[in-house]
Amino acid sequence: MAHSESGPVVDPELDKALSELLAQTEREPISPRLRELAKRLETALDDARHRQRDKAGEPR
């Protein structure tokens, strides 16, 4: 993958396709169970980040 000073260079066609896919998924209905699982995952990841920062002695 090519890189520029600001990061990897992204193929404009790929970027457009990804943008369209993300827009489509935002319009799709999401089940309450999937929303609950996503929230639990978000909370678990946030807790893990806080524990990692605490181990490293970094402020929150």
C-alpha cells in the first residue's frame, strides 16, 4: 500500500464504495439484541482502555 506524509493513500473508487456501504448500513434496521450487544462491547472496550491507562500510569 502506498503512503503519503499524512498516511496511506486510498484509492478514490474504494473510498467511494466504502462510503456508500456505510451510508447503506446506517439505513438498515438493527435489532434490539444487537444494539444491546454493541453497547456491552463498547462498555467492555472502554473499561479495558481505562485499565490499560491505569497500568501505564496515564491520566484518564
